[in-house]
Amino acid sequence: MAMLTAIFFGFALIAATCLIHYETLRATADLIPRLRVPPRAAVLAVMTGVFIAHFLEVSLYAAALGAMQHAGLGTISGTTEGGAFDFLYLSLTSYTTLGVGDVVPLGPMRIVTSIEALNGFVLIGWSTAFTYPAMERFWRWDKKRARA
């Protein structure tokens, strides 16, 4: 039953992070045309939006891992400091598929961190697909301004 709960929790987190990602990127896309800044600053604004989305998603997973441990649905082991930082660190290494291995999940929590790795991989790809066309547009705009 604990594994099924973890799987359900993982899929709920996928839905939540996709919603966060969509809304953050949409808000960023809406904001950029209204900014009256040079192209380089506009690229930084795009990247800031992307990083905000990823940080919110990683933080959501970290909170979920902490809640899972509190509910008895797994624990973390390894080089830990015994606080929220451990969950944030595990979430970051899972989300980015880095998987250092110095902090590891045990029990049903392993399912959620595995789902997080796949989810993070997909969302990072989504960010790339969002960022590249924006940068290309700003580069063209910057070249036109330089010629004028």
C-alpha cells in the first residue's frame, strides 16, 4: 500500500510541476514584450523565469519528500545534516538527474525521487524549447540594432 501511495504522490507531483512550469513560462512570455530593455537583459529575464520555475518545482518535491518522511513513507540516509536542506539537496540532485549518491532515499520515497528525475528531465527539455527561440529572436533584434 505504501508503494501505491508513493506512486500516486509522484503522479500528483508531476501534474503540479507541469502546471507550475506552464504558468511560470506563460507569465514570463507575457512579461518579456512589455519590458523596454536591451536584448541581453531580455534574455536574462527569460532565464530568470525559467530558473524560478525550476526552483519552485524542486522546492515542491523537497517539501513532498519531507512530508513523506514525516508520514512514514520512507526516509533519507547518507551524509545528512538533519534538516530541510537535506530534502532540498536530494530533490535538486534527483530533478537534475545528477544523482550524486551521498544522500539516498529509502523505502517508498525511492519511487518519488525516480519519478522526479524523469519529470525534471522533461521539464528541463521544455525550458530549453522555450528559451532557444526567445534567445534567437533577441539575437536577431540585437543584430538589426547593431547594423542601424
